[in-house]
Amino acid sequence: MFTQFGHGGWRFNLLGFPVRVDLTFWLLAIVTGLGLEDPWAIAIWVAVFFVSILAHELGHALMGRAFGFHSDIQLYSMGGLTSFYSGGLAHWQDVLVSLAGPCTGLAIGGCVHAAILQWGWPEEYYPRLILYVLRSVNAVWALLNLLPILPLDGGQITESVIHWVRGYRN
């Protein structure tokens, strides 16, 4: 993994995908976690937020790779963005790529929820907080992202389906 810090933020490669994490992403993560007040709880929130949004974008990138497309990932103040190179996706491919991010989050949130149902909540505060935030961030982010509003994934899906039905070319 290549890591670099600079004007454009933190840059590294993950599974062959270039990733850039802008300073504004960290500001968003910290601001949204300020209600927790405890510095360790805020740090947990920021770490889980980072891992969850990165996993979401990685879902998009991996699905695009399955179709032979190259991409990079950017995390910034609006969350994340996976950009594709090598031309346009067919409408059905675009739908699957758009669904891959939220499905990744739902899978993570679902696995955490299943683990909680199987083994219960930990007694200690911080492990309990990690599981709660992991489950919540992934489930809520995925469901909100499926709303049919551009530029959210649900909006991308809706647009692709409309173009597909109307016979528009990408």
C-alpha cells in the first residue's frame, strides 16, 4: 500500500485502486461525531465512518472492475465518489455498479446485526459503541443513498433505468 500526505489530502492504493481522502472528509467525519462528546468515542466514530464510506466506494469500484473498468476512489465532504475510466457503462452495468455500494453497506450492517443477535452486545462501552456505529452508519448510509435523488446512488439507478427503458445510449 502506497501512502502519501500532501495538498490533495491522504493518498494510498487499496486493492489496486487509487484512493484520495480529502481534508474535508475528515472535517465532515469529526463534525458529525461531535455529539458523542467523549474524545475516544469521537475517534471511534471517525474510524468507523472512514472504513464504512471506503467500503461503500470499494463496492462500486469492485463491481466496475468486474466489468473491466478502471476506477479511483475519492472521499470528500459529500462522502465518497468512485470515478470510472475506459468509456461508459451499459445501463444495466451502471445499475449494478450503483447498487454495489449500498449493498456493501447493507451487508456489513447486516453481518454486525447478525453477530449482535447471535452473541449479544458486549458489556464494555467502547466495543458496544463500535458495533452500534458500524451497524448504524452502514445501514443508514445505504438506505439514504438509495433514495431516488441525484447524485445519490438511488438517483443514478433511477436515471439509468429511465435511460435504459427509453433506449438512450450511454
